[in-house]
Amino acid sequence: MDSTLEIVAISRGGRTVVQSIRSSGVGHFAARQTGAGVVHLVGTAAGPLGGDHAVIDVHVQAGAQLSVRSAGATIIQPGRLRPDSVIELNLRVEDGAELDLATEPTVICHGAQHQNRTTLALSGSGRARLVEQVLLGRAYEGPGEWAGRTVVTRDGRPVLRHTLRSAVISRVVSTLVHSEGSWLPATSSGAVAMPLATGGLLVTATGTDLLPVQADLLAAETLAKPAYQPQ
């Protein structure tokens, strides 16, 4: 089954307004505005399950500042007839706009084969901070299979192409992307922070337990930030 959720934020009178939230298809996700320039994703159906394809489009227009969070974890389960599923995040951030996206973990249940595909298209001075967290398997069960692909461009030029697969990582993996800025290389236990060639930062953290991995991710981000780095 397929579903689409679209969120559009604009700047009006110096403040961010969520102009529209529209969904179609089976409706894996809904969105609710929970504050000024803050939207929470809410799961409205089980899964995605095997065979499902969910698309979330976020468009932050010029001058707007949007934060996207989620109300809880996303649980990926295999379907009765097939194990594979896909969640696509299509993100557009225009000149002078900002997007801060950090959702709760995606849990890949045993037997599921899931792909996360994130595409971030920046224009002009648009900027973004993206955090993704993945947990392979629920408590007392084996892991599912997962692949995560992140593609970032600015004005059509490549900034980042990054892919991770469950075959080469630990039970928990978390990534953080800053789209711009000057950073330093850094490590913190199971996390590595790597500056990007065109400006920006990629932090990857792995481990066996979610909370320590989250702490390592944020610690590496802090260590990579020079004293003069703007917030």
C-alpha cells in the first residue's frame, strides 16, 4: 500500500506558519502542529508493513523555520506476503529557511526488510539538521534488515551521498547531518564526526543500546563544533 504526507511551512509577518498538511493513500502517517513552527508526525496505521511505500514531503519556504518531530517510534514489520517496505523523506529547504528534523527511532522487526531514503534539496542559504535513529529488532528478537540512503544537494550540486546497511553495523545506528558550517573531526566512544568537503558535518554512531548511542552522537557533535561555530 502507498501513502503520501505533505507538509508546507511559510514565513508570514516574520513568523513561521504551517500553511498546509495534506495526506493521501492508506495513511501511514499524519502530522499535527504542536507549536510555533513545530510539527509532530503521528502514526495512523500499523507499519509500514511489507509491501508498503510511505512518502513524506516537507517543503520549508524562504525565511521559514520548521522543526519536525514524532510522537513515538515507527515499528516496521514484515507483511504476510512480502517482507520489504520503504519510507521516503523528500525535503526541500529554500533560501534563508531552516529545517530541524529529529524523529524517534525506527524499529526494524525480525523478518522485515526496510529502506529509508532521505533526499534533502537546499537552495541558496537554506540550512538543515537531520537526525535518524534505527533499532534493529525489538527486545528478545533477532534483527530485521535495513538500508539507509541520504542524498543532500545545494542548488543542484552534490553535498553528501551516504549509505548504510544493516549487514555491516551494530544493533543500533544513529546519524546526524548538518548541511553547512566549518567543523572539526571528532570521535566519542562509538561515534565518528566527519566534516564534509563543501561544508557541513556527518556524524555516525553505532552500538548495542539506544541511549548510549544517542549520547555518543550528541557528544561527537559537540566535540566537532569549533568555538566560533554559530548555533
